[in-house]
Amino acid sequence: MLFVEYPKCSTCQRAKKFLDERSSSYEDRHIKEMRPTVEELRIWQKESGLPLKKFFNTSGQLYKSMGLKDKLPQMSEEEQLELLASDGMLVKRPILVGDDFVLVGFRENEWSEHL
């Protein structure tokens, strides 16, 4: 599995603890140092079954300072993917990518079902 996180994020820390307590095997990736590519985001969005807007970190400072709440509805999907790929801090985290699932954000019940 691939675990995409921002180490200072408390939700990511809880998710990582959750994985470690279950002895889950995963590759850890720092979202700011190695941000997701447009192609990865496109694949993850498709496999997650979630709308692309669910991949945005709507509570983040960057999202708010850029006024994305008002701008996203007018942007094409490709523009949104490019924007997400431009800065890892715009991407909701953590993201857990498995062979047949992609989970965005940490909800313990949902993660338990897939592990």
C-alpha cells in the first residue's frame, strides 16, 4: 500500500498509528516533498469513486487564501488536477492507496473495512 501523508498533520499521525498497530505494510510518502502527479491523482480519483472536489484540503490555509471555494466550480477537471498536483498542501490527506481501493481522509471504520 501507499500511505501519502503530511507528517505534522494530526489526522495523518492517527492514521499512521492505526496502520502500525495492525502491522500493515506500506510505503510512506511525504505529500509536500513528493507531491502526487496529475496522472496519479486522475487514477486515484477514478479508483476512489469520489468526486474530484473531495481531494481538496478545504480546511487548509492555502485553499482558503487562494479563494478556491469560489473558483473550483468554474474550473475544468483538468485545471483542478493541475492545481492539486502543483502543491501537496492543497491535497486532502492522508491518502491510502491499495491494490483495489483508494481512501481519502482518515475514517477508522472505512479503513478497517479495507485492511
